[in-house]
Amino acid sequence: MNNVFVSTSVLEDGMEADRAVAKLLEMDFTHIEIGSTHTFSGEYRKKIARFRERAVMTVHNYFPPAAKPIVLNLADSDKQRRQASIRQIQNSIDFCHELEIDLYSFHPGFIGEAIAVLPDTECRDYDFQFQRPDRVDRSSVFEVLLDSLKRICDHAAAYDMKIACENSGSISKNEFCLMSRQEEFEWMFESVDYPHLGVLLDLGHLRLASIANSFCPEDFIAAVRPKVYEVHVHENDGVNDQHSFLYPGCGVLGWLGPFDFSAAVITLEGRNLTPDQLMESYRLLKTSVAGRSRKETAR
């Protein structure tokens, strides 16, 4: 079974999603995650539905995009903005159901108001900017997030759909991050009763979170691994959320080896990669996953 996917985010930001899927199919990628980097276009259901016979697809976060752009934040203190985020995710779940897509993943949200800005392309920093709240009670913010998650799970339950909450991570904006620590995922699973809620384990975010919060990334992986539905694989310099290409011996590939992710989707999620970077990153990821599979078979 092929469980290695490629995200449409590896292509140019702002491309319409159907063009991105078609381009990846032209490059012989048939397992595709539709990512969050696409511009709004009408008739998305019709445009993506035509690929169902040729591609196995998953959907990530802000897709289909809203006609009026928003920043998804399930922990937003503003009720209207939070409701818009919940509604956007519910619409994405409906989209997946209609196209018979089995897995939808999403970002958890932030402490404070996130502002979408153009990324710093020089250092490849894809972090949001934030409005700092006057006062922060982290436990209260987390309760808001849990309420949003319960409402999303209630919606997904109508379809028995698998949904996955992503871990976050940042060095310079660590104070705004939610779901970047092991205990937060433990609280989530204790508080939200939905059997098809899992984890999207983002290894690039994990590197940043482990540095910012001084914990062992392998311990985090071991704790959440039984609940992992998907793994996002991309590199960074340990400072910025670069979503960069993979290279021989890079750290995130080393985290795949000790852990069994055979039941999970493993997705290459670089951004704005060149064709050569894309092909080499995919080769390295496939080789890493296949190497672990051979070791398991030999046991």
C-alpha cells in the first residue's frame, strides 16, 4: 500500500487547486493532499471531482478557501471570527464527504488574533503575525478551543469521518501557539469524545516546538503515535517555519525510522519547491518509509 502523499503546497502559492492537482498528476503523483495555499475559485467541487478516478486525495485545513479570506482560528476570543472558522471547517468536512475523501486535517488555532501576511521569502518564514492580547489566561483559551473541537467533531460524526488536529510550533511566536505540547493533546483526547479524532503530526513544527519548549521530540512522537492519522514532512533551520525541501541525513527523516506509521498517511509538505527539490524530497521520503517497512518485514 502506498501511504506517501504529496501536498499541493509544494507548488507555487496561489495556484488554483485543480491546476495544482493536474500538475502533480502530470508528474506521476497519484496520492495527493490538497493544501491550504490556493486562491478562491467557484465550482471547486466539480473541478476536483473530475480527479477522483485518477487520484487518492486528502484535504488539509483551509480548503476549499472562502470567497472572503479569513484566518482559521478555533481559539479566537472573538465569537464571530471563531464561528466563521468553525463554519469553514464544517464546509471542508462536507466537501470531503461529497467527494468521498476519507481524511480531513486542520490547524488548532492560536492565542491572540492571527493576521495573514505575505511570507518572508528571503528566510522562508511562513509564520503568521499576531495581535497581542491584553491579558492571556491559557487555560481559558484552551477551553474555547475544546468547545470548537467538540462542535467540529459533532459535525464530522454525521459522516463517521476521520479528522486530525495538527501540532503547532514556532520559535519567535511560541507564546501564541496551541497544541504544541504533549499535555495539550492529552487534554484534548480526555475532553473530546469522538473516536475518529486523531493527530496530524507535523515534524517541521515539532522541531521548532521542541526547541522553544525544551522537550524531547521523540517522547512527543511516542506519546501521540497511536492517534496519528497523518504525518507532515518538511525541513527547517530550527529558527523559522520554512517548509523546506528534504536532503540526505536531514533530521525529520530520522524521526520516521524508529516509529511505526504504516497505518498513517505520510505527506511531503514543502512549499514553493523547485521541480528538482520536489523529486529529490519525494525520493528520500519514499526511501525512508520503504526502509522501515523492510526492517519490519525482516523481524
